[in-house]
Amino acid sequence: MHIQGTPKTMQEKPQYENVTEDVLAFFTSNLKKLKDLGVSKVILDPGFGFGKTLEHNYQLLDNLEKINSMGFPVLVGFSRKSMVCKLLNIKPEEALNGTSVLNTIALEKGAKILRVHDVKEAREAAMIVEYCKQNRNPIG
């Protein structure tokens, strides 16, 4: 999982030149280390909310396909996070709809694993996305 800083310091003015490129570089470096150790089964977690501002989180979501293209399953976790609550000016207990929207976007962008608090709703979003993907008509 990507994180800038430590859990204690991660939200103290997180800064990136380009959050997506920084996360990709982090994964590239760590994947090489894992390969050298003989580890081949890896799940990539971009660390939404861990050392990232609201803008960083949405930039990372917008570019999730780049992380997905690294060839490993991508895990995302949005449940009741500040990227929902701050944007919508709501409390965490009101963030189910926003969380479901983010889960849907992430699945459309190739995420394979959702870390969730609300299993039923996430499963329903995943089922709808999967149905849509399987029933798309190719253009051309």
C-alpha cells in the first residue's frame, strides 16, 4: 500500500509533483524488491486517503488505469473516507452513496478488489458493473 509519511504524519501537508507518477514509482521500486525476493503474488493498493489531499485522491482515481496496467490486482478502499465526506460536506455515516459511486468508478477503471464497510451495497455495485462490462456492444 502506498502511503506518504507514517500514519502519524501522513496528513501533515502531503505534497507530490504528480501523485499518480509518484505512486507508480513507489510500486515499481517495491515490485522490483519483491521480485528479487521471489514474491510473485502481489496486490497493489494506491492508499486512498493515506498521505493524500482531496485533490490527490481524485487525481489518483482519475488515473487508476495506469496502476491497473502494472499487471497486478488493484485494491481500493473508499468507505466513509474524507474524499467522500469533505467533497459532499457530510458525515461518515452519510457517505454510503458517495462510497458506492467511487467503488463503481474504480471497478470501471479496472480495480479488482474493494475494501468496504458496506458489503451488500458494494457487491451490488460490482454485480452491475460486471453485467455492463459483459453486455457491452463493441463499436465498429
